Amino acid sequence: MKRVVIVGADFAPSSLPPALRIRYFASHLAEHGWQPTVLTTHPRHYTWPVDPENEGLVPPSVRVIRTGALPARLTRRLGISDIGMRTMLQHWLALSRLCLRRQIDLLLIPVPPYMPMLLGRLIHAQFGVPYVIDYIDPWVTDYYWKLPPAQRPPKWPLANALARLCEPLALRRVAQITGVSHGTTESVRARYPWLGAERATEIPYGGEPSDMAYVQASRRANPSFDRNDGLLHLSYTGAVIPSMHATVRALFQAVCLGRVRLPALFGRLRLHFVGTSYAAGASEPQVLPLAREAGVEDLVEERPSRVAYLEALRILLDSHGLLVVGSEEPHYTASKLFPYILARKPLLVVFHEASSVVRIVRETEAAILVTYGPQRSPQTQVELILAGLETILRNPDQPPPTRWEAFEPYTTSAMAARLAGVFAQALDQA
């Protein structure tokens, strides 16, 4: 069996998206001929809350190597808190030992954090080990330049300059790149002519049925609402970024219209937006100002701070219906779609027509779908959104007619099989 080392400074017990993606891959790669080792960081070095229960979801067969990191209290004085930067030295030393012992055939580096991409280039130069980079989010992006200066992160100009300097160095010798969506990999390929289409593969997050089964069997509490209070609770868990505001506004316009036309039905509606900010602690509301603007603030509850992964699953399972709202960016994909489908709840998806989310929903028939695009804005789709909401409120908890055979290629095991195919190509090139 071939051996792959996955460099993930962020891993269980963290609930952040990179930690989940690495766990999904590591849990299933052995089924497809690759023995994974996860090189990560001791949780005491994380600067965000972690959920100890997440460690119990990592199969015992997965080898996990944990290293130290430069203390955040010291690096913050230099303006550095990124866990990827703080572990570069420790992970280089650990990788070097594995290479010297011939315990590694290939290196996988999911990003973010982004600086560990350079470890791939260094390990390849020193030991000849091929490496694959997996993009969860693009490193180089013009997104923040489109925002008003007041909305840009304070360190954005420096971070952007660092990304444009380091990314081409890291990618110059990469064997393959993968990404959560075709748009993500294409945005990388567009910058570097040496990356041909045959070296880029779309691999979405996928859905992990065992996680949903674990939460269903557990007594984990839902702190957001009581599903037996006589109201109809519809939930969305995940970040709400500025490029999603137009979609959220259209949703609230539909709710406002529904309350006028069907006051008894929509009077029972409560919309829950949980984890709308990327911040782990207290943060500013992202959704409530839009609800206030539409006149439906009394029907909306928002918890901006991030919640643990398993808590988010509990909220999905306790809801009478679910919502997924998209961005104006065509390449944006929602990794949360897969657990939403696995929750087997009525689901309304409002998304850009060019997103991979739309294709997946159409293939699986797992949701009521409303799309928008360059020729029609989300605001032109208010009536369709209203119709979708009415259907869910009249049939709460009714599972959609999901085509589970069509969903099978989107399980985490299927995604690991796709990744194993990428590894085989990388070894052939090497």
C-alpha cells in the first residue's frame, strides 16, 4: 500500500473546514490503496475553540503526528497568528524525518493555511517526493479589492503581496492540484500557464453519513431553538459574506411577502442563521441588519460566532426545514450542501446558476432549487423563493425525493477514491 502524508496544521479536534476535509480524506484513503498519515499540530496551539468529540470521529487506523508550534503570544508581536506559519519549522523537521526513513511516497497539502504550500516545493527539491496541493479556497484573489476600503481586512495588502510572491514558487513543481470546485481550480490555472487541464481535478467535500448517524444517536443539545414549541424552524448554518447579501435580501423579501399573503402560516416561521461570521468569538451580526431592512427582524435569529461541527449537525437534524443561500460569485460552492442533504429535511437552495451546487442538486433532486445569474438577479426570483418557502412550511420534516444512487458519487468515500486517482497520476508523472 502506498503512503501519503497529509500536512494539515488544522485538524481534529478543530471544527474548521480544513480540519474536516482532511479527516474525510484520511478516513477513506485506505479503502483505495493509500495509507494516510496526518501531520498536524497539538491542539494547545490553536487560537480558536475546539470540540474534543471530533477526535473520536478519526478512525484509529489513521496515524496522526502532532508537533509543536511557535507560541501565538510571541508571534502576534510580529503581526503573525496564522497556524500555518507558526508550524513551518516543526513540520519541515517532521517531514524530513519521514523522508529519511522512507515512510512517504507522496505529500498532500490542503490549503488554507497557505504557507505550508512551500513545504511541498522544499520536500520535492530535497527528497524528490511528489506533492499535490488541494485548494479549499483560493490564495490569490481580487475579492477584497472589490470591497470598500473600510471593509477590507487591515493586513489585506500585505497578505495579497505575500500570496502573489509565494504561490507561483509553490506551484512550479507541483504534480497535481485539486479543489473543492471546478471554478476554484480554474482560477488557479488561469494564473499559471504550466498547469494544464490534465493536472487539475475538482473534488468537492462530500457527505459523511457516519457523522450524521453519530449525532442522531447522541444526546448533544441544540442551544438554538426548541423544535417542539409550535413554531416552524428553518435553519442555515455557515458564514454569510458580503457577496451573499443580495441572495439573503431576496429571501427576506419573500418572507415579508409571505407574511402579507399567508399571515397564519408565515407567522409561525422562525429563521435561524448560525455561525454567520468567520470569527470564533463574539462578532457583529451579518444577517440581522438585512432582516431589519426587510421588516422581518422579528422572525430572524442570528448567532454570528462559529459553532462546532457536531452542534451544526444537531441544528440541521432538529430543524423543520433547511436553507442554503449562495453568492454572486459563480465559482462559489457550499461544502455544507452535503450534510444538508444527509439530514433528509425539506431543503430550499437559492444559488448562482453557474455553481456546482446547482448541478449536484439537479442530479440528486434533493432540494427545491431557485437559481439566478447574469441575466436575472436574486431579487427577480422572489416569487419562486416564496413558493419554495410555502412548500416547506406546509410540509415540515417531509424528506425530499432524493435520488440516493445519484448522491453516492458525492460521499466522502467516493471523494477519497477520486483523490487516490489523482495520487496515481502524480506518481506516474514523478
